[in-house]
Amino acid sequence: MSEGQPITPELREWVAAQLAAGHSVPSLRASMRAAGWRDEAADLALQAIELQSTGAVLPAAPRPAMPGPDLSGSPLLVDAGDRPVRVLQTMQHPRVIVFGDLLSADECEALIAAARQRLARSLTVETKTGGEALNVDRTSDGMFFERGENPVVARIEQRIAKLLKWPLEFGEGLQILRYAPGAQYRPHYDYFDPGEPGTPTILRRGGQRVATLVMYLQEPEQGGGTTFPDVGLEVAPQRGSAVFFSYDRPDPSTRTLHGGAPVVAGEKWVATKWLREREFI
């Protein structure tokens, strides 16, 4: 088993046939990556198969870079280009960082105002088909901005890219969500399950998701925290703050199971930015 993906007899036969036909290991990695395998998982699978057949050891691909700020030295503030952002809380596994003062009150209001007239029942990515579908686990209303759609969105996206040291082009469009009383998003993972038939279609747009940034635009009167059930963490939805978490493989071992707790009173508005491993198109 490689990163939760089985090394089947069919896969062994395919790899053996490709190697016998003269295809290189990098080309096989590329083919497996296009089919939804991350580099580390593909390497483990290829190495296991090659060891069984020839006893040779394949060179490992370098560990991929991941988004996130440099927190060496435990800084209280991180440079985000046009403003300093506070570091309020960190966790190593899962990699979770809570930021303060990421957005100004005016920016929060501007995003809400621009999104309000375009809200519709939130959809989730459907990994069985590669499309989108209603999900009973998600009871919010939402919409997406195109990257750089207006000056406020563009400014915030530049700030996020600087803060998380990840190319702006690797980010999906900003999603705005409104949670009314009783609305919630039950615990889930943000990566795309490599075992689902629609995942290869989704990955063509920019590869796997590798990190999530949830920014709080309006705090409810009660409830609505972002929960991480595997580690007993709940982040309060304080306006202008954000929670960032990353996942270096599409596997539950990342411990990034998370959800939006039900709003008890008032409305919660959030902006979510998902980061991909390469340019999102």
C-alpha cells in the first residue's frame, strides 16, 4: 500500500511494460501524477515494484515545497507585504496557524457587499464525476470571485501570496460563504480523493489542493467555530482573523479533518482560499 493507494497486479504489469518499452522513470512519475498520484506516493509505488522485479532502487523525487510562512524564531508578526499579520496560535501536526489582523474591517465589509447579491446554495466538488453537486453536509450559501476580479480581491490575494510564500497563480478563486443560524459544514477533507473516478479531471486544473486558508469576515453571536476533530481544536471565528492549514498528501494521516460548527445565533461570513500544487486554470 502506498499513501493509501494499492499497488495492484495491474499496476505492476503496467509499470513493467512501460519500463520494458524504454519509458523513463520520470515519464512514469508524470503519468501517475496526471492520474492523481502525488510524487511521494508514485515514488513509493515505483520503487516497490522495481525492487520486486530487479532489486534496483529508484532515485526518490525531492520532497515537494509547501505553502506557509517562515515561523523560525517564533515571530509574533509576519510580513504580508502591505501589512503585518499577527501569529496567534500554531500547531505542528496537523500544520495549523491562526492569524490575526489579516483583513481590515473595511475589506471584510467590501467582500460581503460584493458577494451578497451573487449568493446561492453552496456546492461541493464531486469527485465521482469531476463536477459540482449539492451536499447535505454543507448548508451555507456562497459564491466565487475570479482571481483579481476587483481591486479588493486582488489586494487580498497578493497579501495571501506574500504571507504564505505561494504563487498567486496557484490559488483558486476566493470563495465567500454565509452561514445563517443552524447552518454548518460537517467534518471533511479539502484534498481530492485519488481513489474517486472524477479526481483526474479535477486535477487537470492545477493538481491537488495542498492548503486551505479560512478568513472570517463577520463573526456570529454564538457558535460557528472551525473545528479539527482529530486533534480537539476549535478556532473562534473572529472578524479579520484566519486559520491556515496544509496537507502534504491526500490522506487522513494529515489529520486535517475539519468542519464548520453550527451557527447558534447571528450570521457567520467567511472567505476561503484553496491552494493548489501548481497553476490553477
